[in-house]
Amino acid sequence: MKIKNFAFLFLSLLIFSSCEIVQEIKFEENGSGIYSLGFDMSEMMKMGATSKSDNSKEKQLDTVINFAKFLEERKDSIAKLSKSEQEKIELLKDFELYMKSDTVTDQLVMKIRYSFEDIKDLEKFSDKLKDQNIKELDIFNKQLKPKNKKDTADGGFPDFNESFNTTFSRKKFTRTITAKALEDALKKKDTTMKKDNPMSNMIRFKQRFIFPYKIKSVSNKNVRILSDFKGIEQDANFFEMNNDPKLFDVEIEFENE
């Protein structure tokens, strides 16, 4: 899914009533790393947004699916597929899916992790997940789809990376909104939204970046530097993202060690 306006995506997610979305990228010295995208809908569960039948049994699910292992266990079945189908499913080898659902403690947490080789490989996140016929992936993806199907371009996974230009080197890290995403955000900006609007806090977005080097300086005054000086964290609600499309722009310089 080619999402060019990340604020618009959050607007489509308001059907959740209350949700925290967390994006994290952890870099290694060689430029590889792990990207994760997850959400916590536990508040929605606590507010009774999901129906519970008096006759239904309590349901609990706590599982991690490592797709590299998944593919190895099913290699004989996969070998019977067409070449194109085999190539498509092999794209999942760098993914891992975590799901926890508990109707007793009212928890609903999902996270998908992707091991990438470099920035260019990170940009392939949603393309590798597109049209994969895996039940567990469908469950995850359905939680992130807007009600209006025309809001999605091709039914793929949302990818916040597509709205940003990202660079990483020994000297610095930068992440800035793309010109196209900025243009779209300004066009669709809701000028009537107020800070005290109850809907503003229904969706919160948190992003975290972790580095192998200590931080020397950070351009964005809204970010928090982690205690070991090797990472930053920032969160915002929908009003803040709507009000300032450049809210998450950041440039970080690393110390010389």
C-alpha cells in the first residue's frame, strides 16, 4: 500500500476507539537492523469495544511465529507450489509475528518484526507482505485496514517508511517527511480540529530509533534521548500530527568514538 500521507492513515484508524501504535527501528553498525510495527488495543478491550458472549469461553492466545522456521517446516508443501508462488512466500523468511489476545485480562497486542539488510531493503517491507495468503498475517492486517476500501491502494500492509526519507551512517541519522507526503498532509490538514477534541487522543503513535553509536546532538526538541544515549523516542496524538506534518523530522549526529 503506497501511503503518502501518514496522518491520513491515522484518521482511518480511528475506528479502533483507542489504540497505541508503536514503530521501532534498531540499527546495527553495518546498516542492517530490525524494523517492528505493532499496536496495543488493550484500552479498547477494557472499554468493551469488543463483544463478549456470556456463553463463550475465555480466549487466550500468546504466540510468536518465526517465518524462517515456518517455511522450513513446510518446505515439502511449498515445493509443490508454482515457482512464482514459491518465490513470493520465500519473501517472508525475514519476518516474525507476535500476537497476544486475552479476554480475561483484556489484552490485545500485535507486532510484526522485519530483519532488513539496509535502508533500501527496509523500504521493501510492505511489498514483501503484499498478497501473502497467511491466516495470521490476515488477522494482523485486518486490524490496520480502514472501513472504506478505497482508502487502500492495493490491500497491502501500511508502511510508515514510505512517507519518510531515511538515511543512516556512522556520522548521522536523518528522517524527514517526503515532499509528496508533506504536500498531501497540508492539503488534507483539518484546520477545524482543536487540541481538546476528544478524538485527538484516541490514536497515539510512538516511534523509537535505536543506534549502535552514542548520540551527540538531536535537531528535534520533541524527542526524548534514551538513558544510554543510543536511541530516541517520540510520541504524538492525532491532533499533533495533523497540526504539524513535520513533527517527526529529525537529524541526529553521533559521537566520534
